[in-house]
Amino acid sequence: MPLEEQHDCFHPICSLAELQQHGRIVRTIEDRPILVLWTDDGVVALDPQCPHQHVHSLDRGTVACGEITCPNHGWTFSLRTGRARIGSGRIRLFAVRINDGTVEVALPEHQPRWMQS
Ligand code: FES
């Protein structure tokens, strides 16, 4: 199942035009920082926390060739799979969609399953 079909609750982040103008935007949704990028492959949303030292550094990362590189020590992650090409671990990617010109991001539920019904 495609990632964007697994979530019902999408949160508006910004307009697509604003994202295209700035290239990247950081927003906080439900106390969670979200980094949204405009890339050659379209819109990508991720947690800006680098798995190396668990600091929010990827919002200052370099984006090229479908990857993001942390400015601190150069760990590099695929923006398609989240997996590290340099370093180890993976970044967390979020489902994203464009709805009537607005970039929307879906976050995983915080509640345990028994509380969701
Ligand atoms: S903190 Fe990101 S590579 Fe070290």
C-alpha cells in the first residue's frame, strides 16, 4: 500500500507555491517538527532529527540526487526510503500530498491502537 494511502489525518503545512519559493519549510505539528522539502522528485516530508546524535540538524542539510546530508558529520540518507547511505540507521519519512494547492502531511497516530476506536 502506498505510504499516502495509509493515513487519514493530513495536516496542512503551507502552500505549494510557498514551498517552491523557499525550497524547504519547517513546521511543528502536534509538538513534532516536520521538515518539508521541494526536490527534483517533488515534495518530501521528514523528521529533521538526524539518527547519528539525535539532534534536529537535517533542516540545515544539503539536498541533492534524492538524498539529504546532515551538516554536522555528513551522514547521508535517501529521501525515498529513509535509509542511510553514509552512516547508519534511517530517517523518518511522512506521507505527503498536495490538496488544492496546499501541502499536507500525515503523522503516525500517537495513541495506542486500543484508544483509536
Ligand atoms: S549529527 Fe547528523 S551526522 Fe552527526
